[in-house]
Amino acid sequence: MTDTNHAAKYARPFWRWYAAILLMLVYTCSMADRQIANVVVQPVKAEFDLTDGQIGLMTGFLFGIANGLAGLITGPLIDRVNRRTFLAQIMTLWSLATAGAGLAPNFAALLASRITVGAAEAGGVPASLSMLSNIFPENRRSTVSGVFFLSAPLGALLASAGGGYIAAEWGWRGAFLAAAVPGLVLSALMLLTLPEPQRTTPPPAAGTSAWARARELGGALSHILGKPAMTAHYLGLMLIAMASGGKTAFLIAFFMRQHQMSLAAAGATFGLIGAASGVVGALLGGLVADALARRRAVLAQWWLAVIAVVIGLADMAIVAAPGLTVALVMATFGGVVGAMWLGPGYGIATSMAPEHLRGKCLAILQMGANLGTGFGALLVGVLSDAYGGPGGLGWALISVFAIFIVAGALFGFAAIRRPDALPDILPRVETPTLH
């Protein structure tokens, strides 16, 4: 099928939304493969006799390092290769690596499998968002990004509820093996049914050497750093990812320790809470952002700043709650606001990047976000060991949740400096002047 035929196909709403939903399901599998390690923290810790610091390495830090290094390669590739085929290939790799975790004979082998998953997933979000930017118009990007990031709560549901049940019945190894299957199926479906969308500008000339790839990423990084609003926005997203990484890595373990929930109960409960609240939050955040942007684009940036501060306060309340019922209510509220940043955050980030640099800019963002996610998990683990005692994990979580508020301040700064990087998505209504 030619590029012209592809463009005609995506001119129809059915195929546009089919692509959005399929890419959302692809990233759902990515999130499930990533988060299944968080669900089985307690049995893995018991089998290999690990500390919380070692758990932080497994659930995030080494994953993030591998993801960041791999992004040095995937970023330049996304702007020139067939993104559909590339995405199917890396999805197959991360699914097979997830299955490998279930066969790991020791902790070192388990770490190796998680590192491979992290490296393979480096191109997932940048490739998907790059494709969606060529399928949907700019004034729908926050909404479409919100739909795409429904993958976060749905992946959490698969990992927490499904993985928790499988781990309780067949052990943590069975949970890893089961998590690998959907990705292998979806990679084949993508190759068979999803055409590569037509780019509006031609891809850059290929740079074959490592030095050429580094210069390409350096150019994208210089563009980001040359725009104060863009720098603040991207850094704010990385900090949100850091705090969220600490939360997802240890929240189930916190409820098991603090409120004596079983693995199966905690997995099912947080799978359902995460899915329901996350779907509402991801859709609501994107829809409100696009509605505000129709009045004035800067309002979407301020909306994101408010969301970040509320996330931090809500998550602190989860830990401080006096009993299980109140903690679960706050976890539900925290799940809603905790997903509301995804649509406007990535929608604005995509619009800030010019198309010829978009894959590389988004790859840099995702590299930082995944490094932040990994460091957040490690930071909670290290702080938990340092605080010690039965309340150590709770104090560690509260400490890391303060990072959300710092991210909110950065988004506020980006709103003030917004004209440096982000054009109005739709024409604003001008007040008539008298002559």
C-alpha cells in the first residue's frame, strides 16, 4: 500500500481511532510487562532474600538505565524508519524478555531480563506518539494522548489483578510467563492490520555512525534547552515519572505491610482501583486540557500545574490515612488525579517539538522519564532501609511524593514562559479594539 493510500485510509475516523486503540493496547502490554515486577515484590524478596534497595534496583533503577541508554539509538531511528514495523519488533523482544524473567534461576538472571525489557521498551512511547501525531490534527493531541495513556491504568489492572491472581495460584514465575503472551499476539496484529502513517515532512537523511546519531540527539537536546518553557515542561514530566515510579513500585507492598492485605487481595484491589480511576483520570485530563486550550493554550499548561500539586497531596494522604478504608478512598482519588497529567503532559510535549525533531525530542523525554521512574523506585527503597522500622516505607513514600509539588512549580514556570515554545493550538478569541 502506498503512502497516498495510507493517508486516505487514515482520513476515515474508523481507521484513525483503530490506530489509536491498537497503539494504546500495545502500550498496555508494555505497562503490564513493566509493572508485573511491582506486583510480585514480596514473593521475589522472600525467595531471593532481598533488601528494599535491591527491590528498587529490580523494579526500576536498572530498567531506567537500560531504557535511557537504548533511547540514544531508538530516538534517531524513529524519525527515519517504518515506525509500525519497528514497534512490532521491539514489542516482540520485550515480551520474550518478560517470559525470561519467569525462568530466572537467580536474582542476577532476573535483573538481566528486566534490563532487556527496559532497553526494548525505549522506543515504544516515542514511536507511538510520533505515529499518532501524523494521524490526528494538533488540536486533538491532548485528547488522543489521554486515550493512548489509558494504557497506564489498563496495564496496572492486568499486572495487579491478573498478575496478582496468577502469582497467588501458580507463583510469581507464572505471572511473568503469562504477561508475555498478549504482546506477542499484538505485535503480529500490528504488522497485519496497521499501516505506517504518512509523514508531513520527509525524514532526515540517515546517519549511519554512532557519532552521527549522537549529533542528531544533541541537536534535539539543544532545541529543548534553548526553549525555557520546553525545558521546564519536559523536566516536570520527568519528575512526575520519578515520583510515580516510587509509588507504583512500593504501594502494594505498603498496603501488605501496613494494612496486612494478602498478595491476591492487594493485587485485585489495586488492579480495579487503578483501572477505574485511571481511565476516568486519563480521559478527563485530556478532555479538559483541550477544552481549555480552545480558549487559550496557556490554560492547559496551568491545568497541568494544578494537577501535579494535587497528586502530591493526595498521595501523601494515602500514607497518612488512619485506617484501611480511608486509605483505599484516598488511593482511588489519587488514582484519578494521578492519571490526569498524562494527556495534557504528553500532548503539550508533542506539540512543542517540531516534526523533524519530534521522535528525538520524545525519545529524550522518555529516556528521562524512564530514568526518573527507575530512580524513584530505587530512592523509595533506599529511604525505606534508611528510615527503618515498621513505618520506614511510609515515610519514604511521603518524601518522594513531595517531588510532585516540585513538578507543579516547573509547569507553572512553563506557563509563564510558554510563548517561547508552545504556539496556541487553536486561534484564541481576540478582544475588539477601538480605533
